[in-house]
Amino acid sequence: MAKAPAFSSSVPWGALLKVLVSGGLIVWLLNKIDITKVWEVIQHLHGGILALVLAFIWLTLFAIAKRWQLIVMLGGIHVPLPSLTNATFIGAFFNQFLPSSVGGDFFRILAVRRHGVSLTEAVTGVFMDRLFGFISLGILCALVVPSEGQLLIDSDLKWPFLATMFLLLSVLGGGSLLLLIPKAWYAYTLIRPFSSLIDMTRRAFSQKILFFSILLGSLISSIFLISGLQVLMIAFNIPLTWGQGVVIIPVVLLLTSLPISFAGWGLREGAMMMALGIYGVPQETALALSLVYGMLHLVSGLPGLVLWVLEKRRLQPVPFIAPIQSQP
């Protein structure tokens, strides 16, 4: 008897579940508030404000590309910045239009592989790039803890905020501990998978000028990201200081990065409403802000789509067509 075809293997259940989670969260949030008020808030936005916020998002991507180039240089390999910038924009497109950021990271890994970087170094470089991005946001967040920390501790964001600080301390502490692991231990089963990360961390601390350049580039990218959201907050008449925005963004990004929704949709809206709520911002305004910010990130990924199409055409081999000989 012929076996029935296995449809389960062809159905992307994980992606489908994330879409359902995002859709369910957004529907649940919209049912809690007056959607007409949300639309009224959005209608008052000026196109120039949207263009400015979009420019900040693109500046963030340019800064990330530069930071990534410096991280690749830790391995003694120079990759042209235009190539990494294209890969960063293409990765941003995949991150926005795929259920997770894996697709974007996969393309970034392939991009540096074309320039002679080993697979291990490429994967480690992308991982380090993400770590530096989180560290820079965490540092900015920690700088305003004395003025805003107690308010967050007394709010519904207590545990996400504490988790952000704990992760920051864990990353910094873990990086310091990696420097203490002798190379003789690399052969051990538990250490072997992290040997490349340990080596790159050692190189980062040994090349102090390059290390601080990476950290500075990472801080600049985070400042661009926060500034874009601050501009949008001003447009929505949300009376938050820059420091308060610095506190909110790392916590919101931490919740958004949980791999249970489609590109963070739904989680970002709920986190933004919760975060802005502790400063007395109406839920309709907070939801409008999050939806517009999310849509601008989608738009920011469209240049990546164009670059991806051009990249595919450039790499596609031109078929050889033999000349047709005339018949005698």
C-alpha cells in the first residue's frame, strides 16, 4: 500500500505559529482600546517627520555596517564597506519580512564568506556584532538608571528591566571570564564550541584602538536608533525626555526579540504600551507610535529588497548560447 504523503514536513509550522501569535496579540490589543482614536493620532503626523525617522533608521544601518566591518578586521581581513552595507540592508529586509532574524544573519554570513572569511569566523563575527549592539544599548540604559531606575522597579516593567540589566552584566562578565580560559582547554567538549568566540574576544581586548572603535560605532548606531524614536515621540506629543527613551528602548527591544512572534509584531506593541504607560502616555497614543514605528522599519527594509534582486542578477551566471551556424 502506498504511503500517504507527509505534509507535516512541508508546512512551516514555526513560522505559522509566529504569525498567529503576532496577529492574536495585535487583535487583542486593538480590542482593548478605541481603534478610531489610534487612527486619529496617526493622521496628524506630517510626512516630513516620517522621512526624518526613516533617515535615522537608515543611519543606524550604516553605522551597523561600519561596526561589522571593524569586527571582521579583528581577524585581519578587510572587507569593503559598500559590500557590508549592502549585506546589512539586505539582512534588514529579511529580518523585517521573515518570521525571525535568522534569514538576515544567514545572508550576512554568506556576504563575508565571499571575501575569504572562514565559516566559523563569519558566524562568530555576526554573533559579536549582535552582542556589541546589545552592550551599547545596555550601557546607555545603565547611564540613566540613577534617575529612572526606581520608577521602572515600581512599574510593570520591573522584570523586563531587571532582565535587561542582568543580561548586560552577564555579557560583560562572561566576556571577561573568556579571557581567563587557557588555550589548552580548547580541546574540552564544553569549551570547543566557544573557541572561536574566545579567540575573537581576546583579539578585541588586545587591539584596544580597534575595540574602542567598535564600541564607539555601536554607541553611535544605538543613539541613531533612539533618536529616531524620540523624534516620533515628539511628533506624537509624548512628553518623554531623551533619557527616558534610552531606558524604554532596550527593554522594548529585549521583549521584541523573543522568538515567539513574526518580526516582533504584537510583542513590540504590547511592550511599548506597557513602557509608555508608566509615564502616563495614553494607550491609543502608545499603540499608534508602535504601529508607525514598525511600519517605518518595514519601509526601511525595501532598499534591501532592491539590493537583493540586484545581487541575485549579478551572481547569476550568464547562459552560454552557441552561435547558430548558417546552413550551406
